[in-house]
Amino acid sequence: NAGVMQNPRHLVRRRGQEARLRCSPMKGHSHVYWYRQLPEEGLKFMVYLQKENIIDESGMPKERFSAEFPKEGPSILRIQQVVRGDSAAYFCASSPAISYNEQFFGPGTRLTVL
Amino acid sequence: RKEVEQDPGPFNVPEGATVAFNCTYSNSASQSFFWYRQDCRKEPKLLMSVYSSGNEDGRFTAQLNRASQYISLLIRDSKLSDSATYLCVVNIAGQNFVFGPGTRLSVLP
């Protein structure tokens, strides 16, 4: 049973470009969460999705950031017009259908904005 | 007040020491509780869930006090490999998980 998969593992973008981060949850998991971690800081919740629904996006910046979890395929976190402050590790986690079970994390995508 | 607060750390302890981490949460509707560990530049990994009656897993013991909204983690006979950041996590059913800021532990030889 493969764990949570994220790709790419490392992503380099120039200011103004778009970044697309993908997350495939564990088999059987229908809840996906995205977190951002700045260097030397804690995890910050961004968004919580179920298939085709955004449940909670209270942690996501209002502009330039969007997330989706389509019926088929991975969850996508999209950052438009990246700025240097977007450089961080972005972690995806998944949990089973009952959301209060523990989460399992992917290895993360390290985004560097030049 | 932050939703989940932890000891600021860092904790530097010798091998073999016993170390305790404390965590408090503000939302009384919180239903599930966990301890995760995160190694440098790695993803968080589940260490243990925390149950109302308290639970133990080898050298690790977790306690929950719902009345005081307090969670603890005790590590006995600490090993060098225990060096990591320990994250307290709470969840309200149907809502997102809230992570504490973490407490860094360094076990010294």
C-alpha cells in the first residue's frame, strides 16, 4: 500500500511563474490536507479537501493560491505569479473517510522561487 | 490565545534521560489528539494517538486531561535517535487538524 505521494519533490520557479504541486493520497483515503512550512517554522494549515469539495480553505491566501481535488486524479495546489516569500516546503496529508483519524504525510515539495 | 500551544524548547538532554512535553489546546470541542515527530527537512510522522485513558508504546507514554485541555508526552530512557521536533495535534471531527508549533528535542551523547 503506497503512502502519500507528492511530486515534484523539488520545484524551482522564477518570480511571476506558476507552480503546480501534486498530491496522491493513500489508497482508500478521501480527505486531503495541504500545509506550508517556512524554514525554521511550524506547519501552517492551508486547505482541507474531499473529493470535488473544498471543506476548509481558511488558511489559504485569498490571492494567487488555489486547490482542487478532482473526482479522478491527484489533488493540485496551484500558486500563480509566485514571489520569493512563497519559497517553502509544502506538505500534503491524507486521512480515511472519517476525518478525525490520524493523518499520513507525503514527503513534501520544496519550492524555491528565484 | 493560540489554538494549540507547546513548550517553546529546545530541550537538550543526555542519553538515558526522561523528558516530558506539554501541550494545551483552546477548543473544548476537540475530539482527537496525536503526537507527531518531525525530523529536520522531513515530513511529520505519527508517533502515537492519545486516548482518554492514557496510552503507552514502549518508552513513550501519552496522557490526556480533557478537563484541563492538556496533553503530555513522556519519553523514558531517551536515545540519540529521539532527537526531533515533537508536534502536538488536535482535531475536531469534520474539521481540519491543528498543529502546535512543536518542541525541539536534542538528545546528547
